[in-house]
Amino acid sequence: MITVVGLEGGMIRRRFFSIVGGAVLAWPLAVRAQPKLATIGVLVPGNPEPFWTQMQESLREFGYIEGKNVRFEFRNADGKPDLLNGLAEELVGRNVDLLVVWQTPAAFAARKATTTTPIVMALVADPVGTGLVASLARPGGNITGLSGTTAELGAKILELIREMKPSAQRVGVLVNATDPFSRIFVEQVERGGLTFGIAVQPIIVKGAEGFEAAIAAMVRERADAVIVQPSLPLKAATELALKHGLLSVSPARFFTGAGGLMSYSADQNDTYRNVAMYVDRILKGTKPSELPVLQPTRYEFVINLKTAKSLGIVVPPALLARADVVIE
């Protein structure tokens, strides 16, 4: 140990403490300069994939890395609609910076839970028709995002069924009792039925527990196919449709991934990127009311050939050629 005495030593000591003190004073400033960790609440009624994984990937493209500058509070009702209101309230209670909601039932639960926390919709069907927003151009309030425009796809889906099976005369529709969009969904499918001369048989169910009786009723009425509303548990629906030999279709891309025969829906890559873009803009200070509700500009037609083979269906070459994605 070396002891320094005298004036010079005193100067050395003073300089030493000045440097140390400066470092100590600078440390809190460095901490305060760290980027804020944004908290994003995510609410889904069920069927979370591939939405949940791909939305995170899209956010990473905008620079949002979990644990670095963002953290997620994810809640899934697992096909139990009665849980959605409580889950939405729970997320709001955790003071999230914004909510991302997947499908119409989740959007309504979030709106009920808060009128101040920003809400970004991901493929919520007809938000104007269901009353979620005032208009697409000027949504007002705390909600914006992406419309799935599912209602407009009713006629298109029936057209695809007729092309897959030209003899099709009757189609059943599994309708979600707890989805505010259901009435509009059925009306659009029925309108398409008039166009193509196909009888439409809607059956309302509350969840997967009602599927067996509903599908059995369709079989008794000699339905050729079943259309499944996207907010229902899709895997259970595809399995029962296959078991009873029914063509199955839905306006949801993830339906074919779950074993459904066909889907026609908004392009999912555009969807996730647009949702991430709106999340980014809101976190940077833009108000939801200043962001118009976006509508899809590209659609995706998917055929599951594995399901077609299981049903004993030979897909018409012309229809197969039109598919954007073929699952084999």
C-alpha cells in the first residue's frame, strides 16, 4: 500500500473522488436513457396459430424484440367465449400500452373493457356493420386495425364449392352463437346461395360441444358441404366434417392448415405486417382515431389435397391451377 501525503497527494485524492463521483452521477442518467419496454396485450378467442407466431415475427421486422423493447401479455380463451370479457379486463388492469385483438368476439370484449387503451384489430369481420367503429375512414374512439371483410366472401366460397363439386345443392353453415358478426355472416352466405342456386342451412352453435349434433343434422338433410365461421374451434369442425364425408370450407387461412378442404381469405402476410405497422405507429404516438381501418387488398385461395384424397375427391385441374397454396 502506498500513502501519498502533502498537497500533491491531496490533489490526487480530490481528482480521484471527482472522477468516481462523476461516474456515480452519470449512472442514473444512462439508466434513464434506456428505451422504454412497451407492453402489448394480445387477446384471442381460440385458434391462436399461426396468428400469434407470425404477428411477433412481423413486429420484429419493425424492431420490436421481446425482452429488449417490448413484452407481451398473451391471453387465449381456448374456444370458451364466456372467458373473453374477464381476460380483456385482466389485460387492461395490467396497464398495457395497447391491445391487439384477433377476431370479432375478442374485439367486442376489449371495447367493453376500455374506452381509452388503444385497440388494434387483426382481421375483425365487418367492424362498421357490427358497430365496432363509426366508419373505415374515420373509426373514432380508441379502435382501429384491419377488417377481414369476411362478409363479402360468402358468395365466393359458395362458388368454390360448386366448382369443387358441380352437383352441390345444399350447404350447411356452422354459426357462432357468441360472435356479433354471425347475423351478417349468415345473410351474406344466404345471398350467395340465391346467386348459385344452393340451399343454405345455418345451424347456430356455442362451441365445439355443439358440432356433433349440428353436423349430424346437416348429413340428415343431405348437405354436400359445410362452411365454418372462423371464430369457432376449427380443428374440431374439420375432423367431424371429414368423418361424415362433407366438403369443408372457411374464410380463414388457418382452416386448411387444421385439415379443412378449402379456404379463401385475406392474404395473411399482408395482415400481420399491417397489424405490426399500426402497433408501431401507435406506440410512437399516433392516436387510433387518426388511423383508418384497413381492408385487405389481396386474397389467398388454399386447397388441402390431403383432405381431398381422404374424401375421395379429385380436384378439378382448373380449380387446382387457381390455388395460391396447395397443401399435400
